[in-house]
Amino acid sequence: MTANLPFLLLAITLLWFPRQWLRLGSVFKRRRSVEASRKATEPWNNREPGDPRVNFGTEFSKFRNYLDLLRAAAGSLALSGGLGFAPSLGVADGAPRNLAYAVMAVHALILLVGLLVQTVRYEKRRFTFYPAIFFIAGLSVGLCDPRSAAFAFALIWSINAAFGNAQAFLTGYAVLIALFGHLFSRLGDLSVIYAAFLCFLPVLLSLLANRPLVIFSRKGTHAAK
């Protein structure tokens, strides 16, 4: 059980890279102008100011969300390879139990720090919390069976209209990850439980801080109260 340093460094780089550093400036200015023109000619597609709901069309039109999904999936899979484990937090066969638990703890800590980097920001002398939905979806690929990750992600978006804000969305998503994870994995698999916990963590942080989750936006933010 020796660590694969290149895989480990790659995983940490992908997982701990802050989302705001993905801003590519003028590359997307033209795209934004096209989007602004579309909103002007199709006002029925515009959202109301302060709308706290997670909007399907808006979220799937953001290029950085796809980058979040891909880098989180690649990072979580690379992390499993870098620490000498399969894509699971399970104990490796033949490994000393105390060493296996230590590796599991390091694995869990790296994923936790990565999610906190994407979720928590210190802006204007206060903490702001973001749901990081696509990043969480990428983590679930590395922690759960790919089928369970895909089914949970597809189903949560299919019933998205039933949720009034990002907190409710992530709570429902955490439940689906746990349900589908246990359906396609061993009952009680620690990786599935941890994936559901990571999904619910932004909700828990926002509740403890008594602050709303804020939807990522190109211009300003939407408070998901």
C-alpha cells in the first residue's frame, strides 16, 4: 500500500483548485453578449430577481459547471489510485487495519477540503456559501458506483421543480445518492455514506451559520433563502 505520488498530486490539484480561478475573462465575453441578446428577445425565459430556485437551463448553460463535474470526477478517481485503493473508502484486502483506516481518513480529508474550497468563500468581510452541485456530482462518481451517481444526478434534475431552493435540492440529492448508492453497492458501504454526507454538508454549513446558499452567477448571485 504505497502512495502513487503523481496521481495523488494530480488529485489534490484538481480537487483543491478554487472555482473562481476558472474565470477565463474575455474568452466568454462574446458568449455573454449572445446570452444577453437572447434574454432581451425571449423575456419569458428570464428569472425573477432573487429567485432562490436552482434553474435547470441556467445551470446547464454554465461552462464552469461542466469543468467542475469533470475535474471532481477525475480528481476523486485519481485520488483512489494515488492512495492505493479502488474507487471506494472500503478497506483494502490484506492491508493492516490501522493502516487502512489511516489511508481512508486521508482520502476523506482530501475530499472534504476540496468541497469546502468550492463551497465556502470569504467575500466582503463575510462568509458566503455555494451549493457546488456539479462538483458534488463529480465526487459521487469516484465514491459510488457510476450507475448510482448517474441515476441520482438524472433523477434530482428531473424533479428539480419540486424544490424551492438550493438547500432543499441538495438535501434531496443526498437522499438519492444514498438510496441509489446502496442499490448498486454493498449495504453500508462507507463511500456511499460519505458521498451523501458531502452532498448535505453545504446545507449543514448554511444552517449552522444561519446564512443562505447562494447560486453561482456570472453577474452577481442569487440568495437561496
